[in-house]
Amino acid sequence: MSATGRARRVAILGHSDRPEVRRAAARLVRSLARRRCAIRLEARIGAALGLEGFGLPALGRWCEILIALGGDGTALAGARALARRRGVLLPINLGGLGFLTVAEAPEADGAVEASLAARWPVARRAMVRAAVRRRGRVVARGFAMNDVVMKGVGGYAAIHLRVRALDHDLGRVLADGLIVASATGSTAYSLSAGGPVLAPDVEAMVVTPVCAHSLGSRSLVLDPGTELAIQVLGSSDRTVLLFDGQERVAIEPRDDVRARLELGAVRVFRNPERPFTDHLRRKLGWQGSARRSFGR
């Protein structure tokens, strides 16, 4: 932030294939320039507008605010770029569900103004950090805002896993996959697989099997200091590790995957008029009303 407390380095990330995103990005460039902000665009949206673009990792290191124009996928990409950085994510929904976004398209100008003027609070969200070790050497590592998922490439073959946590062997899991989610990601793939809903500020990690071949396999909620160790014992299909469903790492038999929660890993603007409970009702159809509860 500048000495006045206002952000001056603003980056824009957007789903460049969508005309509405390109139009919104062009409007933002003009309005931010009038505010005398330094503006940088991610490479693809920059190319779509005929302007200079930059790689997303470089933008994450440079910016004070990263505006993500699109749906949840765009917000997740922005969050990973800001992991362990000082920049703050402002995700605006120009996509579908937009559960992770803090404003809808008609509210974009107001959201940007409130963020630039530091009127909106900033929340620190935990992310899942994972590393893949192969024959004793780390071959891949990364962060996920929602979840880290191990699954077979084909989607039908079950994978045989050994899972260890809490300083003990938790046994073997035979399932279509395994989801390791943050509280933010508890409302995503983990929820669809039968996992619990956690409020986004809960400091916990949720481990949920996908279509487990056992009635006893249920979600496990772990404290933030716990490291989860996963090893693939076998599968008839190729196995991958997915970060937010967007970045993938090929997993070989006997690879050792370690995952844990990284507290306060990413900073996100919070819209005071859009609490988490509002998202549950409007985006996920959370049930509960006086009429329904009392049968009136």
C-alpha cells in the first residue's frame, strides 16, 4: 500500500474467452488509470485487449490488489498466485456459481472503489500445501485454495492408498480418489463427496474419500498442525494429484504425498454485505426458514 493507505499497484486477471470479461477488463483499465494506479494485466487478457501482459506468478509478486474477473476457477488461480504474498485478492463474479467471489458483475465498480479506498476488510484464508516426494526427493509442490485431490485419470478405476496422520497409520483406503480440503474448499468437491461444511475462518483440514469401497470410510477433520501422508499402493489407471482441479502432477506408485494446512496463506477482500451464510443460502440453496421450521 502507498503512504496514504490506498493501493496503487493493481493487477487484472480474467477469463479472456468471455466477451463480458474483456469488456469489464477494458473498463477497469480506464477507470484505474483515472485513479492514477499502476496497472498490469495477465498475459491472456492483455493479449485479448491488445495490451502488454505478464505471467500470473510475476503479477502475484508485484501487485497490491489482484482483481479476478470470472468465476470460481479464476478466483482459485488468483489465490494460488498470491499464496504467501502481500497482495489481496478481489474476485468478481462474471462466471457461473461464483461461490468464492465477493461481488457480482453489476457491483464491480463499487467493489473496486471500496477495495482501493481500504473500506472493505481483508480476511486471511488458509490454503492446503502439498509436496510430492519420489525416491526421497521432492519432485513437485504447490498450494490450493480449495483442495488437493488424488484420483485416477480415467475416472473409473479405484486407487489403493495408505494414509497416515496424527502420528499413526490410519490404514488403507480403496476409493475413486481422496480430497484434502481447506475450510474454504469444504463447500466444493469435498461437499459433493459427502464432506462437512466448514465456515471459511475455521482452521481445519478436511480429508474426504471419493466413492470409497467401504461403508466405514468417512470424512476426517484435522487440526491445522497435522501433516497428512498419502502413498499410492496400486491402481489400474494412472494417478494424478490436482491442485484446485487446475494444476496436475503425475503420481507414480510408492510416491509419498505430504499435505498440511498453511494458515493465513492468502489475503482476500471480504464484502461486509455478503456474509458466508448469505452465500450458503443464495449459491448452495441452504434450507432453513421460520415457515419451514415451524410448519406454517
